[in-house]
Amino acid sequence: LRDFLLVYNRMTELCFRHCVCNLNYRLLTGREESCLDSCAARLVRANHRLMGAYVGLVPALLQRRAAEHGAPAGPSGLPASPDPAPGPA
């Protein structure tokens, strides 16, 4: 949640500085509003692409980290436990 809020606040600041040039009015002009919409959309698309790349890289990074520590990685990226969990199957 903290990371999301940091990204959101940074995006808001960047788009506001880029698009809002007149603080004499309470409401946004049509030009400012369309600029903010396109600025936010660009940053959201870029963030989605970055997150997609990150999600694709995480399993390989976890496997490499597990291999460096000498423990085989399980499906969740955590070291595999040698004994199955007790309880019904």
C-alpha cells in the first residue's frame, strides 16, 4: 500500500506540474483536464508495463537466489520443505 501511495503521489505531482499552469481559478480548464487525463493514462500504462516485466522476472530471481543459498526453490519461490505438511491430503 505504501509503494502504491508513493507512486500515486509522484504521478499526481508530475502531471500537476506539467499540466496546470493557472491557479487563478477554482476549476480546471478543458485543456488542463485533457492534459491531466493523458498524462495520468501514460504513467499508468508505463507502470503496468513495468509491473508486467517485474512479475516476469521475479521467479527467475527467486530461483537464482535459492540456488546461491543451496536450497531448491518451491513453487512459491520459497525453499522447498523436505517433509510434506501433516494433515489430510
